[in-house]
Amino acid sequence: MTESNIIVIGGGAAGLIACAFAARHCRQVILVEKNKILGKKLRITGKGRCNITNAAEIDEFFKNIPTNPKFLYSALYSFTNDDIIDLLKRLGVETKTERGGRIFPVSDNAGDVADALSGFALKKNVKLIHDEAAGLLKSNGRVDGVILKNGRKLYGKVILAAGGTSYPLTGSDGSGFRIAAEAGHTITQLKPSLIPVITSEKWACALAGLSLKNVVLSVYKAGEGGTSKKKKCIFSELGEMLFTHYGVSGPLVLSASAHMRGDLEYVMTIDLKPGLSIEKLNARILRDFEDELNKDVLNGLDKLLPKALIPIVLKLSGIDERKKIHSITKEERMRLSEVIKGLTLTPIGFRPISEAIVTSGGVCVNEINPSTMESKLLKGLYFAGEIIDVDAYTGGFNLQIAWSTGYLAGMNASGAF
Ligand SMILES: Cc1cc2nc3c(=O)[nH]c(=O)nc-3n(C[C@H](O)[C@H](O)[C@H](O)COP(=O)(O)OP(=O)(O)OC[C@H]3O[C@@H](n4cnc5c(N)ncnc54)[C@H](O)[C@@H]3O)c2cc1C
């Protein structure tokens, strides 16, 4: 049992785990959270269902972490997906596995996860202060404590788990980055990840509100100079997406965006009928047309496509929507099939970082000891969660990063190892 206090800044996913494990081995832990409730972001994760982690082998996790995966080696092996599942089970939250290994609470209620972990964190020797941390107290290359917004000083080691800068209304407004920077840490460029995509096509915006299920979204690195000539495929998945007033969003698009790094020289294609080869689709259209020979082509595709999409698909195929079905040529039908199998969109930007599911960028990993989460610049300062320059794809990987780094920070700050 260490005598010195530990102050955890942030009662989110990482801070709650850090607090709970620190309190096991330390006389007093102070949790500073500026929101009135703990785990505010946690409560809206996974559309309110909380995708807690992923059932994949830990080795697979690294493939789902595009930014600084190696830094997380110790953390992910010290507190694994099985560890968080077991912990939640002990706390009364049973879990289930869904498509893609995604783990959710059986209740489908993210609030159950947040409540269980808040209860777990608030042990007898944990004092909760609802206030905002304004900065760190430092002397001789070490951290002595925290200064709160109201001027009050708290003394002890510090675990900074203040999150990123996305969804600021949940509390993660980027103040953690400022505190870390003032302490001398480098903050790498902050960018949105898992973010809706703005596209140049006006027709996409006109379809705002239309959602597509069971389509395949693919992203290709564009040809030289961002031309639409396709290059390497960097993402291709089956799932759901939707059109918005600025372009596209939904699960497939968010996942795709995390693969679109750097400049936006990409092309997106939507396969509206992934279950049919182009030949089968062509035959299917021919069959559908046979029953409707005297109709305008605009009214002959209802069985195949959502109504709102039909005039757009026809226009992109170069077919006059008022043309009678009996006069549609073989070439026109082939072009139609090609458009249905590869509706092309041109990304021109991302929505603002405040709308991102995660912040990419953060405290530079070269300045943090990956085995302890302690700052290499200031003794007694630890980091956990999204504030660190790591981020992952969808599937529960981002929360696992928060659990694993929170655990390492809590255990090491309290001297448990
Ligand atoms: C809509 C949405 C859905 C998501 N769904 C999933 C999902 O299903 N699965 C998944 O793996 N990931 C998901 N994520 C990502 C995941 O929620 C985050 O990666 C994770 O919450 C990061 O945890 P954290 O503890 O580092 O930060 P946060 O959860 O953001 O917690 C930081 C806490 O610090 C507090 N704080 C900040 N600054 C201060 C300060 N100066 N003083 C005091 N307190 C402060 C904040 O109020 C906040 O409570 C989702 C994110 C969003 C936005």
C-alpha cells in the first residue's frame, strides 16, 4: 500500500479502470471529473449499446490499430479483452458476441457498463471531486499534483485520462491536451477518425436520409493527381451506410474513414447488389424488364432499388428516365448493371473533429513508457486512454485501448508492479 495520493483526471472509460486498480494498492485516490455523471461518453457508445471490446485474439488487435500499435503491446497483453469481460461478469454485466467478434452487454444497455464500472471505481478510499483540472503542479522534473479550476490544489501522482477532443459535450473537450502540452509533452496533429465523409457529388446530398443495407462499400486510392482512375483497394466491407446533406455516414463510412489517411485522394464505390455478379444482375434486370415492357424505365426498377435511387442510377448510366423499357439497348442495360455494382463517390473532406468517434493524434508515444504509461519527461505523471496518440478501427478496439492503458497506469502509479 503506497502512502502517496493518486489523482485521476477524467472519469471516462480509461479513468474509471485506472482509478479502480490504483485504489487497490494506494491509500487514497482522488477522481476529478468535471461532469455531474461518470462515463458520459461511455453511455452513448455503440449507439447506446456499448461495443465493449472484441473477441479477436490479442494479436489481431494490432491489425485494427493503425496508429502506433506497437506502443500498446504491454498494455493489451497486461489487461486483455478476456480480463474486461471477466471483470464485468463479476460486476454483474453479462456479455454476448455479435458479428465481427463485437462484444456487447447482454442487456444492450451501455448505461449498465458505465454504472458497473463507476461502482467498481468508487471504492471506500476513492474521493470523487466534480471539478475541472486546470493544470499540473510540478517541481524538479516531477509532478506534485493538480490545480483545479477553482484554485484548489490536490497533491499526489497524476493519471491524465481526460480523453480526446471529439464529442466535446461528453466532457472530452481537449483540455487534457492543453494540460499535457503545458507540462512539456508533444501533442501530435489532432485529426478526426471514424468520421462521416463529405463528397463532391450533389446527387449524394439530394439523397439525404436514405439508408442502404447489405451493400459493399469499397475505398480505392485514387490515380495520380486524385483522378477517379482507381488504384489500390484499401477498404471493402459489407454493411450499412446512409446519405446525408453533406455526403455519406453510417457504420461502413465511419470504418472506411479510418483507413483514409493523409490527403483525400480516394474514390469510394458502393456495390448496391453485392450478392449478384454483374452477369446475374444483368439477367435479373432483363427478367424484371420483361414484365414491364411498355413502362418508362423510371418505373421498371422498383423491385431492384430504393425509389429515390432510381433516377440517379439511370442518369449516371446515361439513360433517359422516360425511355420505354422495350427500347432499352443491351449496352444501356450493361451500363446500368455496372453503375449498380459500382456507384462512385468522390470524398473531398471529413466532418469536423467534434463529430468524430475518436480523435487521432495526441500525446506523443515516444514520451511515454509503454510498460508503465508513465511520462518519460515528468516522474509521477501517467497517461491513459484516448489522450494518447493511438486510435483504432471500429469493433470495440478503442474501448479496449482505454481499459488496457487505464489498467497499466493505475497499477503502475500505485506501485502494484
Ligand atoms: C458516439 C460514440 C460512440 C462510440 N462507440 C464506441 C464503441 O462502441 N466501442 C468502442 O470501442 N469505442 C467507441 N467509441 C470510442 C470510445 O468511446 C472512446 O475511445 C473512449 O471513451 C475513450 O475513453 P477515455 O476514458 O480515454 O475518454 P472519455 O471517455 O472521453 O473520458 C474522458 C473524461 O475526462 C473528463 N475530463 C476531460 N477533461 C477534464 C478536465 N480538465 N478535468 C476533469 N475532467 C475532465 C471528461 O469529462 C470525460 O468524462 C465511441 C465514441 C463515440 C463518440
